[in-house]
Amino acid sequence: MPTVVSLTTDFGTADWFVGAMKAVIAGIAPDAHLIDITHGIAPGDIRTGALALRAAVPWFPPGSIHVAVVDPGVGSERRAIAIRTPHACFIGPDNGLLTWAATDIEEIRVLANTSLFLQPVSHTFHGRDIFAPVAAHLAAGHPFSDLGPAIESHEILPWPTPVIAASIIHGEVVHVDHFGNAITNIPAEHLPGDTCARVTCGPFAAPLRASYAAVAPGEPVAVRGSTGLLELAVRDGSAATVFGIARGAAVEVAL
């Protein structure tokens, strides 16, 4: 079965950057199966890149290789790393981008085996010259242990932990998606089993319901989203537009 290699970047699709990375991978591991998670991350937005990986990686087959490049520090002293877990490998800059998806870590290595890089290595495009070829060599069967020296730790991007009390949960919006739905940091398992909870976020106030369709069109609603996190929405509309919700906005769930 071909190895799956995923790509997550802030490169967009208007330019040639993604195509160049895919071409490098195809040249080294032509049997690899490439999947784009997203290339629509805002430039340099490490946090949204980390969330995209967190949301998508669990659905990939075991043994997948995930290449992530949201790298405002490219060309600096920041390390290029690979992380091995029981289910996947992650390759990218050591800037916290891999933190939320790469769990149960078994091994971390600095990418230092330059024989696996494209030469000469650009100071501005490590996605093409380092991350893509290393991922391709792994997909072609190159041993993880040969990537470079092992290290004990990597840069951590802290997950904003909600505060849970007896009658209220305090959280925050961590992402606003394409539909204007506000995804929070509150895990669905902390929400009551029934639908009596009331969710507020500034002017947004809505009941917790099973789905968007549980309220009338144009009405606000809170749901357990497909990411396993509490989500604020407007049926057939945009919660972000209607209520001015942005990342970092405080959220309260009255239990």
C-alpha cells in the first residue's frame, strides 16, 4: 500500500510553491499518495496551522507522513525536525506547529542528514529543499533513525486550556472557519449530555443543540462540532459576521 504524505502550508495555491513540493516528492517517491490538508493558512499563522493538523491527522491511515510548513523563521536558527509517533511521522519547523497533532511521541530528530536534502538549499524555501525531500525519502523506505541526531524536546505551542467549574465553563474561540463558525477550546466531553446548557460569547447567546438544523434559519446555536470541540454558529449564516466573533473571544457555558 502506498505511503500517504499530507501537506499543510500557508503557501496558498496562486503561486508555484505547493506544486514544487509535490514535484520533489514525486521525483523521489513516485508511489507516494499525496493529500492536501490545506494551503489556506494565513501567512505565518502557526496556531491555525497547528489546529488544522490536530483536526485532520486522526483521519489518516496509520503510517502516514505529515509535512507542515508555516515557517516565518525560515532561514533562521530554528531547527527543522521530524517526530515519530505510534501512528505517523511529522516533518516541519520546530516552532510549535506540530505540537497539537504529534501526540504520544516516540522519537524526535533534527533534520541534519544533508544527503537527503535538495542542493543547494534555499534560505527561503525549506519546504521544497528540506521538508519535502526528507518526507519523500521516508515514504520510499529510508530509516527514520538516519534523519539526524535525536533530541529530547521540541518547541511547544500551549493549548489554551478551558477553566471548568461546577456550574460554568470558561473558554475561548481558537478558530473561525470558512463558514464563519467559531470553534472553541472546550472539548465536547465536558459538555452536559442533555441540551440545557447556555453558551455566550459577547453578544452571542444560544442554547446547546445537537445540530445546526435544530434552530430556525438565522438563529444562533451552539453544537458539538466535528472536531470534538464546542462550536458557535448561526444556521445558514456566519456567527463571525453577525456577532463579530474573532479568535481569542471569551466563551462561557452555563451548565
